[in-house]
Amino acid sequence: MGRSLWEQSAAARALYDEANTVLGWNLQTLSFEGPETELTQTKVCQPALFVHGLALLAALREAGRIPGSEPKLALGLSLGEVTAYCAAGVFDFSTGLRIVAERGRLMQQACEQTTGGMAAVIGEDRAKVQELCRDFDIEAANFNAPGQIIVSGEKAKVAAAVAAAKDRGMKKVIPLNVAGAYHSRLMEPARAAFAAYLEGVPFAAPRFTVFTNTTGAALADPMAIKTALVKQVVSSVLWEDCMRSAAAVGATEFWELGPGGVLAGLARRTEKAWAVKSFSEFSDLSA
């Protein structure tokens, strides 16, 4: 992912080149060529997604596609929230990349030290899913859109919840092929270490509104942002709430900056009337 950005946008190329220096390993090669088994490791995937998202934003700015000097609002799902805060000037690119690399390293470590799993629950309301989580001692990791909720926890407990779901009238509960139980208490070691790491990192107030996954509301105070990013490692991602909050304060169009069109699909599932565009490669910039 991102090869066309590097080849055709000087602004994007500068970020990829800087990323190699900051990380001390070749992000370009892994992003452009894989192998997929290495690229999808949490400690690699998170920096790759961060750089790709900001490279897209840089290319859009370079092409004069951003109305005004800045976006009006931003939101990001899980790792994408860090990307959104970087775009808003809470920290610079190199600082943000170091934050993301440490977050990914710690979460990968937590995955390797635990036996976690996740599953998608489709077509059910929040209350019913939360009841399932309480009964099987697991957690709701993502509220992605109406009728799309991800649960997370110890692998055996998730498997038991999946097996019991049909008896509860849940028609579609799908185990996910993931490395661990993200956004659950199994990530607590990563959360604690990430909090210690961020203590020495200066944050600024965002230049534009950014919504936090932890509540779906906007945050502007630097310390509150730092607290939310730490909490987010173990708490539910309220993505649907973030999108609705953005729409409530005037968002008229959502632009997805990332590989594929997953977030655009979640936006359409939440509200069909919303205008949505996805940008993934350089060719998308002229769409």
C-alpha cells in the first residue's frame, strides 16, 4: 500500500523517507512489497497505517484538494485516532510515528503474552451484545455501526460466547482471525506501559476538532487527549458515536484516508444519506 503515493507525490515521499529514518527499519519496502505476514503484525501494521494516512493527507494538500487551510473535523478508528491528532498538530509527524511504533510494540507484546480472540456480532443492538459480554466475561471492543459490534477477550471465552449466541437468537456471530484481544482488559500491560511512555511526550491543543473513541466527544485539552489515548488501548471504540458527533456539529462529507473502503462502508451503514469518499492511492486524489 502507498507505492503510488511515494512515486507521484513529493509530499508523501518525504514522509515515507522520514519514516525510515525515525523507525530505523524500511517501512517503504514492507508497505509496498510485504510480505503480508510481516506487514500485518501489530508492531508493523500500526506505523504503516499511520504513515499511509498522513501521506494521503499530504498528497491531498499538495494537490490543492483540502478546502481552506485545514480540515474542519477529524476522527480515526483505534490507531487512526493517533493519526487524526497528528494531522491536527497535537504532535509532529516524527513524534507521532514514535508514539505509534511504541503503541504497536506494546500491543504486540501483550498479544504474545495472552491468548485472546475477537468476534463480530452482526445485526444485534448494543444492549443484547453487552448482555452476552457480561454473561461470558468478555468485552465489547468496537461499536462500529448500527448492527456491527466486535467483542473481545480470552479466546476460550469468546469461543463460548460465539457458540451460545445462536441459542440467544443471534443469527450472525463470526470469529475473527486476529492476533489478540484488542480493546479489552488483556491489553492492560500495554496500556500501563503506554501511559508511562506518554508521560514525557509533549502534546499541544489540536488546530481543529478531533473526536475521541473513548466517548465519541471532541477533546481539546492536551492532557485530556493523552489520557484518552491511553484509555483507548483497553476501552471500547465508539466509532459510530464519533461519526454521529461529527455529523451533529456540521460534517457534510466524510473522507476516508486509508487502505480500502472499510470506514466508508461503516459510514454508509450508519447513515445512508451521508456523502462519503475513500482515498487509498494516488489515482483516488483526482476522483
